[in-house]
Amino acid sequence: MSRRGNCHDNAVAESFFQLLKRERIKRKTYASRDDARQDIFDYIEMFYNPKRRHGFNDRLSPAEFERRHFERLAGV
């Protein structure tokens, strides 16, 4: 939840949910809530985090960006 009167506090979450809806949910019809839950989990864990490139991260996936960050911290 954002602070009262500050719409920018929730911008990251809103951006993610907009992408989730555009890239996945609007293209599907789910037979059950469990099917929807599994599909959304797969989207996040199998595509969004390890593969989808993000403009803010120099066109790297979140997983690759994090890996490089920790390599820099370790001095590798």
C-alpha cells in the first residue's frame, strides 16, 4: 500500500501487475483457481525472473542482474 496521497509508492508493484496481465492473464482462460495459480507461478519463476529482460537492468533478466551484482561484491 502506498502512503496516503503518494501514488508513486506503489509504482513498481503496479508496473509488474500490468505486465503480468498483459503478457499472461489476458491471453488465458483458466478452468480453475488452481490452474491460474500454477500458471502465474510458472510465469514468475520460469520466465519473468530467469529469462525476461528488463530495460532498467541493462536488458538483463533479474536473475542475471543479481548474479552479476553478487559477483562484483565478491570481487570475482
